[in-house]
Amino acid sequence: MADAPCLRFLPEDASAPLQAGETILAHAVRAGIPILSPCGGEGRCGKCRVTVAGDTKGGDDPGALSQEELRAGVRLACRCVPVSGKVTVTVLPGSRPARLSAYIEGRETAEDEPFVPLHLVPGKGSPLGVALDLGTSTLAGALIDLRDGTVLARASSDNPQMVFGEDLISRIVFGEESPDGFTLLRRLLRQGVDKVISGLIESSPVAGEIVEVTAAGNTVISHILYGLSPAPLRRPPHRPVLKEYPAKSGKELGIASAPSARWRIFPSIGGFVGGDIVAGILASGMHREEAVSLLFDVGTNGEVALGNREFRIACSSSAGPAFEGGEVACGMRACAGAIDSVRIDRETLAAGWTVIGGGKPAGVCGSGILDLCAELFRAGLVDRAGRFVPRAGAPFRDTGRGKAYLVARADESAAGAEIVLAAPDLKSVLRTKAALCAAADALLAAVGLYRADVERVFIAGGFGNFLDLRSALTLGLFPPFPLRKFIPLGNASLAGAIGALRNRKRWEEAAALAPATSHHDLSSDPDFMEFYQRALFIPHTDEETYRRCLSPESA
Amino acid sequence: MTVAFPKQAFPGRVLEVTLPAAEGGTPVIVGGQNALPLAPEGEKHNPVAVGMEVGTGSGEIPPSLAHALGGREKDPVSLARACEDEWGASFIFLSLSGCHPDNGSQTVAMGAKLARDVLAAVRCPVIVGGCGDEEIDAKLFPAVAEAAPRPVFLSYADEKNYRLVGGAALAYGHGVVSWSPIDINMAKQINLLLSDIGVPPERILIDPLTGGLGYGLEYTYSIVERIRLAGLSGDAMLARPVLCHLGDAWKAREAVDASEPSWGDPDVRGPRWEEATGWACLAAGADLLVCRHPGNAALLRGTSWR
Amino acid sequence: MALTALEIYKLLPKTNCKECGLPTCLAFAMQMAAGKAGIEKCPPASSEAKERLGAASAPPLPRVTVGTGDGAVVLGDEVVLFRHEKTFHHPTAIAASVSDTLGEEALVERLRRITALSFERVGQTISVDMAAVRCDSSDPARFARVAAAALSGAGKPLLLQGPASALAAAVKEVGASRPLLCPPPEELEDGAKLAASAGLPLVARARGLDALEAALAKARAAGAKEIVADPMPEDAGRAVADSICIRTLAIAHRAREVAYPTAFDLGGGFPNPFAAACLLVPKYASLVVLDTADPAELLPILTLRQNIFTDPQRPIQVEPGIYAIGKATPSSPVLITTNFSLTYFTVRSDIEASRTPAHLLIAECDGMSVLTAWAAGKFTAESVAKILLDGGIGGQVEHRTLILPGMVARLSGRIEELSRWRVLVGPQESSALPSYLRRLPPAAFLPANG
């Protein structure tokens, strides 16, 4: 069979038979080769770069690749189709998903509670529980000793569904349009979950059997995990098939790593707003307080919840993944090699930065992008409308993607290529921040409250812990609240899932609070576009209020 | 019992803006009010100013309009003079549309010279509009700003070109018309951007983009009304006079089509179409109207209305 | 002031019982605050809540119906002063006058001309709504006869303007059609009694607001139930001022004594009636009477009314279709985007900046931007292919190549399959269009083969 046409992937040295007409990306998915594809194979993010040797066509769009790259055989895996014979494909280092170490810490505001486990099943060794946060981009888990509630281990992994798009809509479209699409998405999710759980078991100091699992995920992920089609969520009225998911065993869900455990999936609120937000609310404790709070979950999709113990309302914003490294050419996740903070010298107008783990930078992560944009604005290199302002001596470049600001020179960067922020990247950041800010304003308007009525603002999600709030408000990522009202929560979904494992009452609260929290569909809110347009400005069209919030006396 | 008008006390007041005239001419003063338009008991304030558009392009004009202009549309200078002397326009909106490659391809130098000639021919205030081509306007505005022998308003500055237009206005002492596409937030944003580069507020007029009757007028109506309400409620960036171009009314098929006898005489219908657009803009809160039909300059002149 | 959703919510049972059909009490409160649901949909609500919320939702301006059946005209029943706050519900009724002194033939001709004042615009029929029959003859029998002729000839609800005796005679003939009775100020009491006994709506007229308030009180005392107020202004300026005053008192101040729909007679030598009508349509008049039946004047007025009385909460949209930008030729590029106006303006201005003449196709997407429309399934390969095949662009260009927004690159294959057009994936951002279009090889738009 030496002559059978096939693809050989390097450096894994894995082979896959050639399927006529399919892209390299499709072959890679089948062969289990991880390739970054935040846009879901649409040919627009330019991140699935590979070099090819052999007979191929396509994937050489001049927009995404430079002439030198094309000459060097670089192609986009999502557009390049192998034609015949043996084709060798090397996945470029920048196109491999990065390992994550952050994102698994999270804290609950209502800590130090009595340990009241869900219920104990006698088994071999210690009874163990697993709390899971099933995110759009990242799966994170914690292993709990159910005898005393101790956290034994934490682990995380990329969501393998990422190859079919960084955003949920792309994945639903993939599921609808490909034969067995949802089955494939479900299989990838199970693989990811198995990987997290085996990681937890490996690093656990205590041996035992997993008897309880609590899992918090958005509605789409929850549907896929439960074996339901999330397709109805895409279209108005965006109604989930199920909002509550009666407990099943791991075996019933097809999860090999915890087959006999009882799996409790956090109930969904409505639309895309799922159990992850329920768990986040649980962790924040806002549902137990008289004070009105806002909760932002800044992730691949932004979600916002508003309320107190009397009422709650939540929505998902159309915020893109700009702060998770997607949709921004120089963007990357918060891992080693990522620039996580930026300062621009007011004299030379050059950027200075810090890199996670030290060393040369490979890209810029969410908090770095936020800092970078805020600094560009403060230094007068970007105007309120998000356009670059020409200034003598400023390190601007003309690139194939328009004007760009040079963050790191080629000789300063890990990949030996310039790290730049281009005009479309800036627009993408503006859109993301506007959608998040506008979502909060739309919730306030929907119930008839003012910003001043909000007493606390919880920030959950990957960069909640280390984002620079001043940069966030300089840019207008959130509505203008005084700095003292902000409380970072880290991974609140995971914290909520842990809380529910440790205390039965918390699980009951979660079950009760989901149906009593209203879902607000922003796509049918006529005011949303208005709020969005207001927020598409730096920091905001209502800039007076932001200035007040950033003044020293209100900090 | 007497019925008292429910006078609303607004915290804000529209900024008064003066469009300067040549010596011997009458400047146009608009704004200054702290009341909604047409309110019966509002403070005495400046009436609506009605100006006329003088085009320079080679584009066709609807017959009903051409009849009224009496053939003078071919010569911008004499047309401008007629607008001022015969038809009572309070100001001239000189559109340098002829510099557009699709509309006559006049050079920038010719455009600037035309502006100078018109400014010499009339005493009333003049607003000079670009041709709509980004690259040409980038040269045209600085040239006009330099050539103009007296202060004018440059129309318009948008999110893309505000540095250039605002800079040219600042360098030569002109005013700026700030433009946004029927969106109250973008209207505020362009004013914030102009204020960031130092254009003084009393030298700015807001052009919210006016849809013609039947073709988006309702959006303009509400945006103008909201700009005015926001300004009166204390938003300084929006407490500025609003200018509405009625010219789009002439793009409506209903305004010019002579093939539908059931629609009535186009010589009546065309000007009425523009006039109705004007009344709606006035009811919404416009401070300056730019019309093309000579009869409407007289009809819309605001004295008896506010 | 209207209650906010949260204020309403606090009055509700907060049990999330779903009897109203909504998942939560808060969702129901939000519907109520938006005026889309009433407290009657909440059976478990306390009687206190029902009373407070019932009163809060009563319209500040009463509703008066003239005519019957499909052609009936509703006056009043508005809730806001500015259309952007919600919407204006009931368009200003336009009446054309008919004098009872017209001879047989002239009457028929006049009625024919009034009936002909009907136009098709953007899928709607816009027409004059009522005929106003004026008693100029002082002859009740003649007035009644002309009213009957007007009713059958024009087929529209009637406004009857005349002395009480003439009105009484006409009511015998056409009372069943629910005409609006309009007696002169000095005969208001008799007219009001007639309206009360026949159960018909009435116009109370008096010059100036003080006199009008007294007249309205008199009409109420005489038993009239459905009343329209006419302050009899002498010119357009006064008319608009009075109209604004009455509506502001009704809505912002809940002044019940003057909270009525308004009528303005702009005929009979009223100065500048066209201007007055154009100002009164946006500024709150419920009914205006015009003597003109010239379509050249009524088409603009009716179009203005259609504009002002559309729902402002619909996103700003442009008409779907083919837009030529610059001097587009059969070999100019074809681009497509959605009908959200901001999207359209942005794309259009970026194409203009490229100085490449082009055809821009606008797809009907409920005013959504490209990505939103795609997510909602409104901008699909099928809908784009349909536009290419059925939208007429095939007749305007010789090539068969479409430039698709980069955001929806994934649709390209399917569009090519369905339409047989070649699809080029354009840039992600409209701002990159100028450089993109300038770089395009002209060969891309050569005539299609075969």
C-alpha cells in the first residue's frame, strides 16, 4: 500500500489516508492532530498555518499570507486541499494550541462554609468528586476529597471542539451542516473531559473512586454533553431543548473516565446563558444579597448577569473572543510567552512589556491586549474612534492588513517575526468591549435600574484576576463604575461547581436559581444596538462618567 | 380656570452659533434656545435660517427645479447672487460637487477659485461642501480654507477626515459642519473628536444626514429630535445647532416622475416634496435648512413659526 | 410616570408560576413595562397590584373611533410625546372637504377625486381617510342628502360640519356609519346632546385653550362620551402651538380636562394649509381637514404621515436591491451586504473611497449587520444565491463573480454551488475594501463564458 495517497503530519509523524476534496484541516481533525482554527475553518483568522510538500491546491490567499510565506510553502490548512500522492504537512509552532496553566483558580465569595456533601456512595478507596467548568475554549476541573471537601488536584485542557470554531455559532453551524456533525462535536468534548479527569487522577495524592461530578457549561456545551442538538439555540427565540438536565451516570453520558459517577449538569437559564453563569452567580453569592450586583464573565463569549436575592436577569453578549487571543492577529492565550502587560514610553512612543514566564514574547494575551489598546489611547496614538493617529517617531507600519503599531521587533520576539497590532485588530477589540459593556447597559435598562443602583461588580473568567482595571475603564470594557466596586472572581464557574460538590445546599440553590433568573435576548432588544453604538468609542460616548470613575477620589 | 402651557424647564441651552457675513451682509445667528421647536411660550430665540444650495457639478437637475432656477444653475456665481438677492436665501451652501471625478472633474484649484468667486459675489454667510471623494476632499478642504477671503463653514468633517477638515478650519479661522450617518451617538462622537483636536464649540454645526421625504426622513426626524432633547437635557456635545439638507427630497421618484398623472403636476409636486421635508425637519428641531427650490426659501423662512 | 419593570415586578407575586405564559415574573414585568402585556394576564396578582398596575397602563389620551368596519378611523390613544420613546400608534386622519352647495355633477366629480387620493408606497396603501361634509347651504335636508351621497360615493367615514338642525337631519340618514359630528361653537350644547343620544363622537370647538376647556366641560355635561377637541387656531403657527400644548398636558401632565384627540380645520381660507398640515402631522394632530384634493399636495402629506407613523424601534434599514456606486458598468465588480443602514453606509463609503465603480447588492436581513444576520440564519448561501439568480443583477453585468464579505467566507462554496456564480472572499473589515478593490485584477470581471 506504499502508493496509496496519504497525508503525513509532522512533527507527530502521523498519517491519514487522503480524502478527495477535503481540506488539510479536515484531515487533521480526523487524525487527531491539533491545529489552531479560531475562525472555524473559514479562512479568515490566518492561524492554521502549515507548510506543505506535495501536490495541493488552494490555501494561498494573498490576503492572509505574505509573498515570502507563499514561496516558503506556507498554506492555510483550512483552505488548502491535498490533490494526490503523498503530501507532507508540517504544523507551524504558532498554529499549535498552547498549554494552559492559568484559568483554573477561582474563588468563592462565600467561602468557609460547613462541608455538607451531596451524598456519598460507598466505594473502593476514598469517595472523590470532580467539579468541571466546561468552557467554550477551555475545560477546567478540580478533584475533591468527598470525606472532607479538600481540593486534591486541578487540571485543564483546551476544548478540542476549537477546531470547529472558537465561537459557539460556528460550531452549531458545523454541527448542522456536516453529517454526524454533532456526534463528532460530542466525541471531541468527551475526549477533552476524559483528558481533564485523567489529569486530575494522575496528580491526585489520594486514590479513590469518582462518585460525584458537577459540571457547569454554557447551554450549547451542556446540550452536546447531554446528547441534545443545540441547533434551536441559533435561531429566534433561542430556546434550549432542555434547561434542566436530570442526573445521569458517566456511563450513560459516554464518559469513560468517570463511568459510575453521578453527573449533575448545572441547569441553564435560557438562550446561550447556561450553567456556567448559574455556577458563577452561585460563587459570587449575589443571589443571597440585598445589594444589586453585576457579574461579567469575560470569556470566549461574554455573559452578564444582574440582580440580587429578589430578582436576576442574564444575557449573553455577542462579544467576540478578542480577549482570549482570537480575532486579533497577535493574540494568544494567557500562557508562557504571552505579553500580559504593556506600557508605552511617552517620549519614544515604543512599547515596553512583561512576558508570562519571562523570555521573548510570542504574542499578546487578553490582559496585554487590553493594556496595549489603553496605552495607545493614553499616548495619543489612537483616537476615540479607534483609529491610529499619525505622530512623528511612532513605530507604525504599513502591513497587508493596513496600518499597524509595532509591539515587538522581529529580533525581540520568540518567532523572529514582528509582533504588531493592526487596524482591524483594534476594531475587533472595540467590538468585543462594546458588546460586553452594552450588554450590561441593556440589562439595566430592561429592568429600569441606573448604573448608580449597582453596588458590586464581579469580574469572572480567565483574566478577571489579573486584568488592569484602569486599562479596562480607559478603554471602556465595562460601564463606568468606581474602581472600588469591582471584585475579581477568577474562574467563578469552577468555583461554583466546587461549591456545589462541597455543600448540598449550594447545589439546591443552583437548581432553584436557574429557573428564577430571567434570560434577556439581546438580539430582540431594540435598545441593544443603541447601547452598542454608544460603547463603540473610547472609552464610551458617555465619556464624562468614565472620567469621573478614573479620577483619584473615586478609586 | 386658564390652561397654562406646561413650560418645561431644561437644564441645557443650545449654543448660539454665528455664521459670519461679508461687510454689509447679514450674519446668520442660530441656536441659543432652551426650548423645543414650535413651543408656544418658549423664550424668544433665533429663527430658523433657510439657505440655498448652489451646485457646481455637471449632474442633471430635475425639470421642475430647472424651470424655477431659470437656467442660472449653469453658472454658480450668478446662481448664488440670485439666491441671495432675488430669493432671499439667508446663506449659501456651495457644493463643490464638480470636483468629483464622476461629476465634472474640476481640479482642486478650480474648486478653490469657485469658492473665492462665490464669496466675492455674495455678502451672506457661505458653507462650502466637498465633493464626496475622500482623496480629493483631502486636498480640496485645505485649498478652500486657504483661498477663502472671509470665514466660512467647511462641510463636512466625519470620523475619518476630522483631523484634516478641523485642522484646515483651525488654521484659517473657519467653522466646521460635523457629519454623522443618522445616528445620535455618532453625532456626539464626531463632536467629541473635533473637541479633542481643539475646534471651538461655537464654530460647529451638526449635520445628522437628512433623508428625503419617503426615503428615510422618519429616521432623521427622530435623530434630530433626540439630538435636541439631549442637548437641552445638558449634553453639551449635542447642544449645538442642527443643519438639514433638503436636497435628498429631489432624489425621490415621487418628487420628479412626470409619468404618473395620478400623482399630479410635477411642477407642484417637486417643490412640495422638498417643502414637506423641510417642515418635518423644522418640527424636529433643525436650526438651518438648505433647500434647492427658490420658492421654498421664502416659504420655509422661519420668522412666523418660532 | 410609567413604572419600570422592576417596580412592576415588586408588585407581582414573584412565584414564577408561568400562568402568564412567560418563564419568570420579571420577564412578565418587562413585557408590562413595554406596554406589551396587561395585568389581567396575571391571575394570582393581588387586588392592590391589579388596581395600581391597571391604572398605570390606562392610556393618557382617550380613543375615539369614527366610522365602522375596515375603514374605521381611530383618533387619539397615544402614549408618548416623542416617537422614538415608543411609537405613534394612530396616524393623523386626513379629511377632504365636500360642500353641500355643489351641484349634482360637481359633487360626483369631487367625490371621485377624493376617492382617487390613494397611493401605493412601499407595500402600503396610503389614502385620504375621511370626507368632511360642510353645510354651506343652511338647508338641513340638502345637507343630509349630500352626506348620504358622500358616504356612498367616497366610501369613507364622514365628518359632518353644520348647525345642530342639519346634523340631526344627516344623522337620520347616515347615523349608522358612525360619523363625527362637528357643530359650530355656539350650538355645541345641542350638538353634544345629539351626539349623546345617537351615541356618536363629537368635535368640541372653541377658539383658544381656555374657551376650549370650557367647551369640553360643556360637551361632557351634555352627555357626549367620545370627544375630539378643536382649538380653532387662526394660522399654522397657532395651530401647532395649540396642538403641542394639548398633547403635552395630556401625556406629560395627565391633565384629564384637555386630554382629547385634536382636530384642525385647515380649509375655508386657512392661511398656508399645506405647511400647517405638514407641521401638524408630526406634531400631534389627530385629524386635519383640507379643501385641496390635488394629488401633488396630498401625496407628500400622506407620505410624511406614513414616515412619521412607522415604528421607530425597527433598526434603520435601506431598501434591498441593487445600488450602482460610481459609474458602474457591466464589467464592474458586484459586492453584497445586508440592509442594516450603518453597514450599508460604511460599505458604500469604502467602495467610493476605492474609486472603483461597483454594484452593491443589498440583502433583506431585517436590518441586521452581516455577522448577526448570518448567526440568525438570515444571510445564508440560499438567500444570497436567490438574490444572484432572481434579483436582476444578472441582467446588469456580463460577468458572474461576487465579492462576499470576509466575515461569512464559509458561505462561498455553497453559494457557488447554488448559483453557479464565482465567489471571491472579500476582506473581513469594510475598511480594507479600498485596497482590496484596487488590487483586484480586472480579469476577474470579464464576461462569463457561455
